[in-house]
Amino acid sequence: MYSTPSESLTDRFCRLDRQRFGAIENITDKDYYTNSYHYDVRKKVTPFQKLDFEKDYPFYASGGFIHYCEYPKMTHNLQALEAVWDYAYDRVGYLGTNAAIDRCFECGFEGEFNPTAAGFCCPDCGNTDPETCDVVKRTCGYLGNPMKRPMVHGRHEEIASRVNHI
Ligand SMILES: [Zn+2]
């Protein structure tokens, strides 16, 4: 268990443990550790279930914390986001909203780019050129562009494993 803004440790600690203990199913075999008290990124839960699970843990993560939920493109249903924000307001101190806002300037696609072994690519035209697309992921507490500043392997695997909560 760890809790740190040093997000590369999600890769490093898992790699070191796999070298020492071998590939353990659902622990070291997935190439990343889940940081801190965050709900397993692979589990399909609602934003409300995720917040209820995580809300009591920031007290123990006194070095800093963030809650976040994953969404597909939500411009057609902003009321759903408002419902989550209203629910979170009296329960958690810091909430990130991870919505699909990737954009391809080659074909005009807007939404979620596909994760690949080489990075992210446009699901419509296959574009992987960082100069003609904008890919935005929450790599730690902050949003980053993994096409312009690539992540370590384990971090990429963790983001690729995330499921939407709506
Ligand atoms: Zn495209």
C-alpha cells in the first residue's frame, strides 16, 4: 500500500514486487498498483458507489488526495455530472471529473482515443501524431497529455484498464 503523488511508483513498486515474488494474479500480473485508497480501476461501479467506498480514506492519506470518476463523452447529459457533483459536495474534499475529451484534428473525432501498446490512437482514423491530436488523461492529481509526455508502462496499463462509471 502506498499513497503518493510520485505516480511512476505505480509501475516501479509492482515491477520490483514481481521480480521478488513472481506474477501473482490480480496483484503483480497487471503491471501496475492502484495508488492509495482508489477503487480498483477495472471494477464497474457507479460514481456514487466509488465515492462512498473512498470517502473515509483521505484522513489516512494526509500527504494529499483526490477522488475521481471516469465518464464517456457527457456533453449530452450534463445533469448526470451535476448529480454526481451534488452527491460529492458534502462527502469528499476534492473531486476530479475524467471525461472523454480527446480530439483528432485529422478527422474531427471527439471522444476517447484507444489505448495501444504504443500510446493512444484515434478510433476513427488511427491517428497517433501528437501534433495533430489532443489526448487528455488524469495521470495523477493533474491532467496530462500522454502523447506529448509519455507515461511509464505501468501507468499506461492502469489508465488503459479504467472503466467508465456511467
Ligand atoms: Zn482521427
